[in-house]
Amino acid sequence: MNMQDLVTVDPPALSESRKRLRTSHACDVCRGRKIRCDGKRPCATCVASDQPCAYGSEASSRGKTDLVLDGVLRIEKALNQLNSTLAQHTHGPIPIHGANVASPATVPTSASPYIDSPPVTEAEPGRASHPNPRTSTTANNARNAQRNSFENAVLDSMHTSTTESVLSWHHFNIFPSLRNGYTSIFQLEQSRPVLPIKQSTIYPYVTPEDVNCILESFEHKVNFWYPTMSQRQIERTKLMLNSGVMFEDSVEACIALLTMALGCASQVTTDMEVGSSVSDQDAKRRASKRQMGDVYFDAALKKSYVAHLGVTSLSAQCLFFVGLYFAFLARPLQAWEYIGATAAKCMMLLSYPPDEASHDDRERIRRIFWACYILESDYIAELSAGPVSGISRIESSIPLPGTYNTHTNPTEEEQSSLYFLACISIRRLLNRVHQLLYASGTGAALDTARFPCIVAELQHQLDEWRNFLPPALSFIVDTHPTSNAASGFLRQRYLTCRSVIYRPYLMWLLSGSRGGNDDLNVSSPSQEARKNCKECLDACLMHILNIRGFPQTVLVDTWICSLSMACAMLILLAACRVPSLRSLIDPDVLIAGDHLKQLLLGWQRIVGGQGSPSVEQSIRIIHEADKFIRETYLPSPREDYTAPKRPNDSPASYDGSNYPRRQFQDIEKSILQ
């Protein structure tokens, strides 16, 4: 069963529920999207989006989920067409939608076929470096690997779009303090003390009401983002917790403990995007929930061996939940290890489906597969030399999520399914962006003859994804708060993808600068090239200003978020040092650093526990980049200049002001020393 089963509406049942049908004055597409139609045949909307224009005699019986799925499938079709074209024209210009870009494509490739932004191998010892590939591949192997990555949304190892790769650009040589004392992310995380395990376990005393409250928090948060647990399973978990059988060493008992741990974690991270102050009492409540979650996790970790020994959908779910809690603890290497183990079980069960597997078993394993695909891709985006499970190389053959009763409220269940589908789609697109533009040896980002067409098509696909989001998940691309945290998180994904898509234009223009004296020594960039460079810079800045304490970001993605924000600050700094590019950056860049430091330090203070050293290093890089941005953006402050204030969407944004500024300064001082 696939996503079509989730979104299919039974026409007879629907028609019986309607008492009256209206005559159509808009085409079916405009009616479904609830937008104005000009009534032409075809209408302007259908012409612009290249869709068949039809006028029905009755109101469409297709639900909004049908339309979302149609949009996703059409994007997939367009991506496959793009991939086929790229496979045939690997070394030449590509005729793609929106490719009328009069910019780097017009520069003779013989002059400078590759950009002067430094390859990562030029990094000096002790600086951020990108590991060299372990083995060389033949041309045939490279072509075969590329063909496979076209069929699947693969993010291969050794790509060149990590934060460490950006930090190694030669443009930062004049800012030595950015790299002083820098330690690679892997070494920082590898050198951390192991998570201590208590010799004896004393379970917290909880009433049935407490259990209900914690499981409800799990359902509305963790099970909304990664809807892998059915209502039937949640009810069984509740009975198990209330009856005390969690003392057994079984997969079910381990899952029950992990569900409680993640439920407590979601209570710790809730309401952090709201600007209400956190009182001392509330801070103590969050600390208590954190300690309770750690106790449940400690107990579950002792039982997790049973999940390693079994090959079932429940054992895969158990390992997946362990990985999620390690993500909450900001321990990326351990989270990655458990996500990889989960992915291995998923691939085994999908390759050899048990004959006796129930519908819930089959749907559970598919959903866990897609959740692993998202999370593993997130980690590979920053730790590009790490081993991959291979899950992305079969993703095109795995059905999308189908019907699964995950929530008591049908509306919330539908929104969760649509949100999960939207996250899968944007992650697949992000992987294609990284692979097409930044894959080691084959990426087009450094080839001024190839990347403009690819960038234009990828941006078209990104806009298509955004246009087909359902109203409850839609967002406006600005710095105002979204209507809900799910929309806010998706907007952050959109801005990340947009900045990475347009980054080759910034790299191309930076390659023409020498010593920051302007002005570009390559042939004069066209207005289109400058416009697209500004798209990258605007996306980076909005990505920074729009980050808030979304529960999913704080619980699962704090580590990834800190690196992504450090990368965005570095890109803005690189542009700031070139006068002609500096003029493309909005003055709000002067508040970006403070905004990020307040958020990241605030999250660490409220969530508690041992902080991640790589998160602390990211905060230090953000601090240094912010200092240099202030120095270069306004080298001669004007008397009439007033520094911009943070966009006052603060009633719905968490800015860390819940604690005295002095406490933040103390934390910051300890990190920056």
C-alpha cells in the first residue's frame, strides 16, 4: 500500500455527502488550488505550470491530499527527466527549463572552466579539511555510480558542500582567528567521554495521568514528525507502562521506555518558539523532565541488546528511537550509528518481507525507512566522509507512506502524513542538489558552463515543491513567523535548499576577487549573475533570521542546525569582504550573529546536560564571523546610521531572553575562551 491509498477519496461516498454541486467557472487545477482562474482555455495558470487545463461540469471530488500527491509525483517526473538529460550531457550545456541565464554560461570555458574557490585539499594542516577519497574509481565505475544516483536521490560521501569545506576557502585566510584552535567535527565528537550508564536503575514514580501526559506529548511531537507508531501500539505501550512489565528484557518493554524518554524530551523542548519568558519554576520543570527522560533512556539502553538480536519491524523501531534520543543528547556519532543499524534492518525486511507480516508491520518498516533516509542524509550533509548505509540507493523502489492510524485526531493524522511526505520530498530534492552541484569529481558547481542551467531547473523544482504544500503547511518567504512550527521548519528547509542551489553564483563571483579590493577580475558579471548571487545571500540571511526554537529543531536537529548556521555566517562574511558583493547584503546581517548566539546558548541552557563540543565550536565560529562582518560591512560608521533591530515578530519567537543577559555572557565567555 502506498501514499495513493492515504489520499484516495471514494467518489460515491463523497457525492452522497454533498447536497448541492456548483457549476464550474474555474478550471479543475485552479479550483483545486483555490486560486483565481482567468477562464481561458487553457488558462494562464495551467500554461505557466505546464499542466493540462480542463473544465469539469461539477466541483472536483479530489481532496487536497490528492492534489499534494499529484504535485509531488509531477516534481518526481520532472526530476527524472532532468536526471536523464544530465546523464546524456554530462560534459556540456543542458537545455533545461528556465535556462535563459545570461551569466557564467557565456564565459569561455577555456579561460576558467573551474572556479578559484579553493579546493578542500588546499587547507593547511590543523584547519578544516575534507578527507581524501579512500580509493580511486575508474571512469566506468564513476559513470555507473552517477547513473545510480540519478535514479535515486543519493547524497554520496565526499561531497564539497559541508561547513568544513566552506571554512577552508582561501577567502578566510585574512581572518586567522576563524580557524585558530579549530578541531575537525569528527575528532571533537569522537573524543567525548562515553555516555555513563548507571549500575542500577530506579524508575521514576509516575501516575497513570503522568503516563498519559507524556505519551500525548510524544504523539503530538515526535510521532508527528516521524509518524512510525500506531495508535494500537501506543495503547499497548500505555498498558505495559501502567502494569509494570517494562522490567522485562523485551523489545516491547524497550520501546515503552524509549517512548517515555522521547515524550519527556518533547516536554523539555516544547513552547521554545514562543516568546513568553521562562520563569525559574518553568526552568526547574524542564530540568526535571530532562532528568526523567535520561533515566528512562538509561533503562532502555540496557535492554537495547534485544533489538540488535531481532530482525523485526519492532526491533528496527527500537533502534530508531535510540538514535533519536542520541540526537536529542547532541551526540551525532552515536545517533548516526543507530540510524545506520536501523537502516540495515529496514533494508533486510524490505528485501525479504516476512510472510506473516501484518499491515501495521509493513507500514511501520516503510515509515522507519523514510525517517532513516531523512536523518542519515542530514548527517552526511555535514560529515561527508562517513560511511553510508546504502539506504538512499534503493529509495526510488520503496513506496511512500500509506494509511496508518498514528493519531487520535484524524485531522492531526492527515497533517502528520502530509508533513512527513513534504519532509521526504524536500530531503530528496536537497540530496539531488548536493549531488548534481557538489559531488566529488562530477559536481557542476565549479563548471561555469554547466551550472547555470542546472541551478535554474533545481530552483524550478524547489518552487514546485513549495507551491504544492497544503494550506496548513504553506509559508511566505519572509522573516515573519509562520502560523505553526511545522510550516516554520519547512520554510527553513526551503531556505537551506535555496541557498545551496544558488551558491555556485557566489563562488563564481568570489573567484574573481583578489584580496578583497573588489573588483572582480573575471569578465564583468551580468546582472543575472549578480541577481542570482543575491538570491544565495538573501536565502542565507533569511535562514538565519527565521530560525527559532521549533521543537523538532531543538530536540533532533540542534547539532545540524548549529553547523548550518555557522556555514551561512561564513558565506555572508565571504561576500562582505568584496565591496561589490557587500552591497547585495541586507543590513539585517548586523543582527544575525547576536540572534544565533542567543538562540543556541539559550537552547543549551534550557535543555541542559553535557553540551556538544562541535556545537560550542560552531558558536565560536559564529561569534568570530559576526565580529568580522561588523568590521567589514560598516568600515566607516555613518552618524546617521542606526543598526537594524531584529524583526519584531518576537511575540511568536523564542530569542533566549528568558534568562538574564549576564548568564548568556558567562556561557558565551566559557565557550569562546
